[in-house]
Amino acid sequence: MEFSCKDFEVGKCQGQKLVDGETMPAVLLRGFDVNNAQDFNDIVEAFGWDDIRYVGPAPRTHVYGRVWTANEGPLSEFIYYHHEMVLIKESPKTLLLYCEVPPPEGGETPFVPSFRVTERMLEEFPEAVEEMDAKGLQYSFTALSKNDTSSMRGRGWEDTFGTSDRAEAERRAKALGMDLEWLPNGAVKAMLGPRALTRVFDGRKGRRMWFNTVVGMHGKELSSATMADGTEIPEKVVKRCGEIIEEESIQFKWEKGDLLFFDNMALLHGRRPSLPPRRVLVATCK
């Protein structure tokens, strides 16, 4: 199947608005003849956006070309809202998702206008927000010794860093802004920071995005989030932030062949629990 930018002129037009992140930070294309990963890859390449390799703890499998599976963790679990690769120095600007197998129930990909979270958190916790922004955030996550798809964060360190050589993994981690600590069980702890709590990106009306993963990583078994000086983030702040994010969420029911384009700088996204089967593929673009 061959595509060109001309074939997807409407999509390209909407995609340009998507990149601006103002009036249309997400675009759903439905009803096109997109049947498999190869078709999806053709569309991804037709837009001409540069590829950016996923780095992170979520288990994923390369499918074809620039196409990967989305998080392969258990479908019974909720994947919390996040900006893709928010911990890394260079995050993808645009995400493209393709629904190859829609779930019979659940499995939506909800998304949230990030600036709305900042606005509401400033209304309720102005001092805490400004303190976290001023100090910055410190994160850690553990990459396991081997892949474990029974865990939402079950990606082994070799797949995480794209190498089986520890020294090379350390070099690549350093380039991404991480320090590594090798653990006795063969896993590795990655430490990152300081990172911003909120960010303002060009072309998005000067809006202050909630560009962090405090709620998703705070106090978890394989991850942590604190202020950069070690100060703990108040539990009530984390809890209320999670409630606000959920209150602001938007979602739709996946159908086979759906294509979702969205601005990773402007939107948080997650995954609802579902019954199997469900197969959504993803491409990440600069």
C-alpha cells in the first residue's frame, strides 16, 4: 500500500494544526483503508516527521518500520496519564496511534489538556506548585534485568537502552540525562533530575503545561518522584492532582482502522483497562 502527502492532504492540514497545539491538539481519522502495521507505517512516513526512539520502562515490541506496540502491560491495569517520554531531555512532539484490534470492552486512550491541570492546580495549591517548579523534580525508575510483560513497567534494561553492554547503557543514559545504579538482582535504577514541573512550548498560546509525571511515579514500587532537593511532595497534593486530571479527561471508543494524531506537548494520555484482545500500535515523531 502506497501513500503520499497528497493522499493524506486533509490529515496533513489537521496535523499541522496539531503540531501548533492550539485549537486542535488531537485529530482522529476514521474510515480510511488502513488494515495493518505496514499501512500505518506508510502513513507515518508520508507526513515526513523525523523518528524518535522510545526510551522508558514500558514493555514494547518493534512491529514494522517506525511502528511499535503500545505498552504491552496487562490489559486489566490502567496506564496512568503522562506525556510520552516526559522524563527524557527530548520528548516526541507528535504521537500517532493506530487501532489494529479494538477491544470488546474498555481500552480507551483518554487524553487531557495539560494546561488545564496547571490552571486548576494553581487555583488549589499555588504555593506547592510554585515550590515544585522552583526546586524542580527528581525521579527514579527501575529497569528490570529482563522483560516482564506482567508489569506495566516491565521493560528490561537492554531493551530500554537498546544495548546489552552495561558501559554503553551508561553512556546512552548519560546522554539522555540519567544516572544509572546497577542493582544486585541484575536490574538497574535510573535517576533523573532536576526536571521541570511545568513547561511553556512555542506555538501553544503561552500555556503552561503540566509536563511531569508526579502522580504516575510518586510512591510506586518501581519508581519515585520527589522535589529535587529531596523534599517529599505532599500526599494530598498528589491525590488531588490525580482527581483533577481524571476530571479533565476526554475519550472515545476505538474502532478498527482508527488513526489518532496528537500533540505530546499539549496532551497527557493514558489507557483504560479492557477485555482482550486489544492491539494499538504507535509511532513517535520529533
